[in-house]
Amino acid sequence: MRNRNAVSLLAVSAVLTASLTGPATAAAATAPSLGDFVLVPSNANLHSVVGLLDEQLPKLGVQNILLQANRTDAPKGADCTSPALNTNDRHVVGKFCFNEGDTNTTQWMPQGVTTVADAQDDELWGDEQAILVSWYNKDTSPAKGVRVSFLDTDTGNYQHVLLVYPFVNNSGNASYEAVTTPQSGDGGSVHAGGIVWYGNFLYLVDTRRGIRVFDMRYIFDVKSAANGDVTDPDRVGRQDGTFYSYGYRYVMPQTYGWSNPSGLASFPPDHGCNASGPQKFSYISLDRSTEPDLITTGEYCSDLGDPDRNGRVATWPLNFVDGTPLTDGNGLWRARSADRLPKPRVQGAVSFANRWYLHSTGGGTTGPGHLQAAVRGGIGVLATDGAEHDVAIGVEDLSYWSSRNQLWTVTEHDGKRIVYATPRP
């Protein structure tokens, strides 16, 4: 007969060993290095090219864009519904629909969202309030890049503006092309996973590169130009003395950029992420609860079973006086903080008052997305805080409208597209 005390001691030893070394112990995430979150200025020459375009093309301000928005046939009020909301367990406190063509197209996919609450402290642009949504073009040749919808919250009407990249062509004339990656050659459309409207500037994430910057003061009206043609959906830029825009009336050229120091970053296939190195710029938002105001950027990462590869979020300081990045003495834009995400497949993140709000996916085109709050659980590591809520199918980027205490987003799948808000958890 075995000694019962010996058996008990062996059992206790086994339990202790398993608790210390066994598979039941989940690996802990480690804090990312702030040294991985540095952007260098790029595309400094673009502003001069935009100046040349300004001499040749009439331009229009944001207020007038909203007043003459041409998408007037989107469902309004109670008629604005979407099957994307069927899984939502959070109260919807605001919503806007696209028209039938934009809801069902498979050539353009909505991704990013920002509001006038990001743009201005008083949450007004003149006397207008707007929501902006970014779309990337897919499955066309050539790739048409990125467009942004300017939506008037008073009327529900909206207008698309094509984002473009300016350059001087072989004839020495200012022209522009689609926003693609890589920019030269036959690149695909920039994914446009997130946007922030801050002052006069529109910040757009470029997944492998960094952040592109556009200036709201330079939205050109191709239709009103003496040499503009908005009837051809297949041509863009200046060709044989005529300006084209893939059929869009308005174009807004890039004026500046902030890029990874080593150029385009590389990431694992199938939406995988690296544990260290340059950040993947999947989405972007604004935090007005701090001083200075901060841009938040983050990574969309598939589940690789490693807490250090769930993705990272970083915050970047802004100059509220002129809307530009706050840089160091060497002109570099350095992140103020960086944190590991507590879960994979995060499609959007916004921070406010030291709390993060995360949109994640996993249900494909039929299952719900998820909304969950997070706080710092340690230095450089976020931990979930509170319940995970089922929200709309295909949720994307996030933007916080502080005076309304609302989180705004857009859903991406064709046939299931809507811009909507839910209360902040």
C-alpha cells in the first residue's frame, strides 16, 4: 500500500508544477517599445504641386460641398434601416443611410469615419455639422484609390470627393492620379481603414506606409473648370490639356505625408501582425480628452495565439493651433504612448479619458461585430473592461462625438451598409 501522505504530497507538487509551467497558464503580453512608433515627414514637395493646380482649377469649401451634395436619394428617418443592425444589442442613437447604388456596390468599400466633433472644439464647421466616410476602390483596373463621403447631418444628403495624389507630368504640367500603394506603378487602392478630420486637415491611414495628409482648403471642382471633364469614369488627372476625375465632380489632393523611416513595412500574410517593428496603420481616431489632443492609430491582426501579436495602439500628439503634428527637435513625429491590444481582429479603436473602445469582428458577413471597453492593465498593455456587446455586422472605424457621448461607425458589407451611433459604454 502506498503512503497516503506521500500521495498527497505528490498531488500537491503536481498541481503546483502545472500552475507554474503547464498549459493552463496564459502567456502575458509585454509592453511594446516606443522606439517602434516614429514617423518621418515625407512628400514635402506636394504642396507646391497643389499650388499649381490651385492656379488652374476652381475650388469649393466644405460648407458649399454639403449644401450642394448630390446624393439626395438616400433613405431618411425611419426609412433608413439596414440588416447590419439586426445583431445589435446596443441602442442606436443616430443613423444615416447611403443610397441604393452605394449600399450595394462591390467596387467601393466604406472603412473610415470621422465627424465635425473631431474637426472643431465647438463641433461646427461654420454653421454646418458633417460626418465623413472613407471608401477604398476594389476589383477595378486601374485601381481608383480612395473617395470620401461628406454627409450633411441636417439633411442626410452627401457628396463623394475623390482623393488624389498630385505630381508634375512629363510635359511639366501639374496633374494627379489615384491614391494607391505603392504610389507609383500599378499599385492597388490604399485601404483607407480610418480617417480623422482635424482643423483644416484630413488624416488618412496607409496600412504599410503611415499617414497621408489632405487639406480641406483645396477641394477642386473639376466640373466647373473650363478644361474639366466629369463624364469619363475611366480617366483621371490631366490628359491632353483636360482634367479628368473618374467621373467625380470634386478631387482633393494629398498635401503632405508621414511615413515609416524605412519605407513600406512588411507584415505576415492573412492579416497577421508583428510583435515589434513599425506599426501597421489599420485605423485612426482622435482623442480630445487630453492636452495636447491625440491621434490614436491601431492594427488589425488575425488571431495567431500570441498576445504580443494581437495588435498595438499608439497615440500621437497634435498641435491644436494649426492642426499639424507636434514633432520633436529633429522634426520627427513620435508616439506619446503605445499599448498591446487585449484581443485580436480589432477593426477600430478610439480613446477618451484613459479608456479605449474597441470594435472587433469575427462573424464575417452574417455574424455580429463586437464593442468592448479597455483600460491599461499594466504598463503598455490594455485589458478589457466590462461586457463585450454584440453590435452591427461589419463594423469598422470608430469616432467619438463627445458632447453627445456617442460612438460613430460605418459598416462595410455590400447590402448591409449604414452609418450609425451608439452610446459610449
